[in-house]
Amino acid sequence: MFDKPIYNYPLEKILEGWGTKRGDKKDFWLSPLRDEKDASLHVDQRKNLWYDHGIGIGGTNVKLVQMVMRSSKEEAEKYIASLSPGLDASYQEGKNQQKEAQMKSRIERVQDIRNYNLFRYLDSRMIPLDLANRYCKEVVLYSPAKKKYFSMLGFPNNAGGYAMSSPNGFKLSIGGGPTIMNHEGTLTQVPTTEKVAVFEGYFDFLSWQVMQNNEKPSCDTVVLNSVSNIQKAADYIQAHDTALCFLDNDKAGQTCLNTIQAMMGKEQVRDMSILYNGHKDLNEMLQESRGYNMGTGIKRVI
């Protein structure tokens, strides 16, 4: 029905992957957009469209993923593409062609963190510089469109790229994908412990290290860098006996948790968000708490 194959990927398969339950009426599901007891989300299987009668909103599978995961249209398309090898190949080919036709910012160099604005950024997020330097880099980029250089804080992923962010809230991903580390904090694809800790973003991972008074993780670790990357990390997560999930206290985080529970079984998944209940995520709690655990000897930025 749609020009892009991604839009024809069955809504029901997406809902099932999230662990969403069917309602009593045919083609009705409990809405993943909110908590409800009576199913109000209708799926038209022929048109592959949905309509949530509870809020009066509907649309394509991409729109539903956008709303549930609070992601951009591109991230939603990427997530759906990852659910099927054939779709993923088609999607990547299209994105490569698009990138060739566009002038995008390129990485000029990668170095230890030196930019004063990044120092202040880390300090505002309560992350010590020594700890940040262990896992992060300053990524200097060049924008052909603006003809200028700028620096971002970069967290390496297993695809050879970086998940990047800056003090003004701008985020960028090059070589997108999750970051998978062993208990030594080294990038890997091989499980080394029985447990795996799953974080949504790298500031949450760094915050947990501060709270645990450790520079190295206590077990294998997955930093998704975006909840849309969950399928890319699925095999690695499932290779462990237990998953400790440090996901955001919002609908996207809950949906991601449901996906992991559906993959492994609820008894093998521990929802760690109870530790920061009342806060959006771990880093928000760290910012509102006493901040640095100075017992590590890790230095403050300023």
C-alpha cells in the first residue's frame, strides 16, 4: 500500500514484539501509549493502520513507533527496518544513497576531552572528568554547510562510530548502534558474565558508575544509545541469565522493558528503575543528589 516497504511491516508484529496484549474484541489491543484496562487501539490489518479511540489519534506503524519510543521519524523507520533482515538491507541502501546526496558534518578528529564547554557540560551532569575520559572522547566535527568546526562529547559504539551530545541538547549519531562492553569496560560482542546491565543512554551508564563508586562495570553492559537499537542488542542480551534494566521512567522506557521481558521472560529481567522512581532517569537523580562519590578519587571538572 505504501511506497516504502517499511510502512507495510505488520503493526501486529510490532505490538507483539513489545509484549502488548490483545483485547477481547477482534483487532483491538491495549494501547502502548498509556496504561489502560479496556483495549482501545484498533489495527486495520488490510491497510496496516491503527487508531487509538482513547485519544482520537491514529496513523502508520512508523507514527506509532515514533509516539511510543519518542523517537524521530528516521529512528522509527530504522527500528522497524531492524525487525526484518530484508527490510534492513533495503533501508540501509536507501539511507546510503541519501547520505551521498547530502552534505553532512564529518568527523575531523577524535581526542581526549579538552573543550571547556564540555568540561562544564560534564560538571552540570555530575560526571567526573576522569571517569568521562575513560569512556568518552571529544569529537571535533566540521560542518560543510556552515563552514565551521564544533566539538561534541562522544561515546563509542561497536559499529566504530559515536553517540554524541552537546551542552545545547543537540544529539548526533555516526555509525549508529548500541555500545556493548564486558566487565572490564572494553568493547566486545562476547558475553563474559551471567548478568548484563542495560542502559538507555551513556549518561545513565556513567551515573551508575559514580553511584557504585566504580570505574569499571560490575558485569557485562549494553548502552542502547537509543531504544530503537534494542533489536540490534537482542542476541547479546539474551545470551545472559539475567538482565538488569536501567531504562527511563517514561512510556518509551517501559516499552523497551516489555520488549526485553518478551525476549527473555519476566523472571529473568529486573526492572532497576524502582531505584530512581520519581526521576526521569539515573542521571536526573544523580544531579539532584549529593553528586560525586569522592571516595573513588575521581576529580571534579571545575
